[in-house]
Amino acid sequence: MEDQNNAEQLKKELYLQYIQLIEEAYNLSESDQAQSDISSFEAKKILEQLSALEFTREVQPA
């Protein structure tokens, strides 16, 4: 049960980081395209981590 709580907490933290990076990328898109691209790339990596967590949760037996 504790592992499930840790996984849920990690997912929540990653999701908040993802949202922050997407907002940052959007806000920078007009003023600093290079930094916007970096933020978008970092957000994509976090989204991939979230997808992997979801996949492993679905694959694990109940």
C-alpha cells in the first residue's frame, strides 16, 4: 500500500512539473524561442515518465 502511495505522490509531482514547464514554454514562445523549446522538451520527457508509470501500474497484477 505504501508503494502505491509513493507512486501516486510521484505522479502528482511529475504532473505539476509538466504543467509548469508547459506554461513556461508557452510564455516564452514569443520572447525566447530557444528557451521555449528547451522547456517543451523537458515537459515531453516528464510526460514520457508519467506514461511509463501508468503502463507499469496497468501491467502489475492486482
